[in-house]
Amino acid sequence: MHADIIEFPETLVAALEHHGSEDFRLDICVSIENEVGENPQGVVNKSIPACRCAVARHTGSRDHVTAAEFLVYEWLPDSGEEIGDFPLFFHYVNVGPGVREQDMITDVYLSLK
């Protein structure tokens, strides 16, 4: 596995927020071109800011995305980089009922300073 450093563009997203016990928080998002209006489902407008990121690709089941661990525990300590202010985020490159588990592609982004 390897990581590339990229400039991630600001991206408008529609988000469904989940707040778990203690400090656990997860937003499920989809990129959008126009803001969503008020809705009974609680979907809100947010954005992923433009930022410099390390990105690693995971192929296979999304039950355990190893690229996240790779970026934080293997790549980062030897990279000379520092974690940025935005949390780790995932991009499910291919989704849908026709995508086999072994063919799933997930890009993991780690913001950098």
C-alpha cells in the first residue's frame, strides 16, 4: 500500500450526522452541486474544505478498511508530515448492488498541515 499527497478541492456535501456515545461522531455524506433544503430526514449542508491530504486506496470489503490504519500508523510516522485539522474521511469510489465485495474501492483521506 502507498500514499499520495494531493490538494483536495472544497466539496459541498449533504450529510446525515450520527453522534454516538462519548466523542464518537460520524457523518454519512454525498457530494452535491446545490444545497439541500430543510427535510424531515435531518440531512444538512456541509462542506469538506480544500486541504492538502494524503490518500491511500483500499480494495475489498468495507468492513475493515486497512488504508486508514496504514495512513495513521505506518505512513504518517515516517512521512515528516503532521495531521491537519479536518478528520479522516472516506470516499466510496464504487457503490451499488452490482459491486462485488472483492471489487469495492475506498479512498481514505488524511488531512495534512
